[in-house]
Amino acid sequence: MRLWDKDRIETETKLKDEYGLKNSRELWRMQTILRKIRREARRLLSSKGADPEARAARLIKRVKTFLIKKPEVTLDDILSLQTRDILERRLQTIVVRKHMAKTAKMARQYITHGHIQIESQVSSAPSYLVSFEEEHQVAWNGKPLYSTTAPAQPAAEAAAEKPEKAAHAKAQEKPVEKAEPVAAQ
């Protein structure tokens, strides 16, 4: 790897900004996980190693848990995975996609401060890879800090509040004394 490769740096910067990564090391970790998965798929295609059928079944099961959500997964599907596919499975990205935060950086802060839970277990790692079974269990830990919609207020309550507020405001006002015109003498 060339240290100062302009194209690589620009690509990594775009991914870091898009997914709210803290530094390049987080991106490189995800790339390493993906590289290992793809390397194992290439080895299985070339039939190297002992018991390739069992290893292929374990690899496909792992990929179906985290990366590919379709019933029939082949080794070619595994080889076609990209870095974006694994970045989409991070807890930080899931929180943004579920509209629990406006931005990836906001989601990262919520997670590190312990406001997000998975299956009633608080998670403080934004890089946690969420499985497809856990995805619907990502929720707030306690009271939601951010909501995409304002809480609905029934029309009857809103109408009842308005006259009370108006009466309260009138009571608070000081009476204004009008100056009487002085009669000319």
C-alpha cells in the first residue's frame, strides 16, 4: 500500500465522512474483516485446505448473519461484497437509518454515552456489527433523546389549553390607565 496515494485517501475520507467514522483505523478494521472473509471464500473456491464443505457452510452462515440478507448465498456473492456493505451493518449506521439520530456523529455520541440498547443490553461501541435478528431490537435506553416527529397532541386538549392560557395572560397584564384629556380653562 502506498502511504500517500491520493485516490485512496480521497475514497477513505468520503467513507469516513459518510459513515461518521472517528479515524481511518476504524475503516481499516472493517476492511480487514471483509478482506479475511473474501480470502476464505477464494480459498474455498480453489478447494485448498481440509474439509471445504464444512468451512463453506460456516462462512456462509456467518455472512448470512451479518452481511447478506437473502436465502441462497454463494461464494460468488461473498466475493462481490464491498466495504460499504460492512459499514452499513455497524450500530452507528443502523441508528441513523432508523432515524434515531440526524447524523452519524450524533448517533456515535448517543451510543458512546449509553443511550442506545440492543435487546435490553446497553451497547457503547459504535462499531458493533448488528446482525439481522438484532436490527429490529435496537432501541433507546430510557427516554428518547431525539424524535423525528413531534409528539401528537389531541385537538381537544389543544383547544382546552388555549382559553386557559389567554385568561392567564390577561390576568398577568397590568391595567393601562388612559390619560384623560385636560379641559381647557
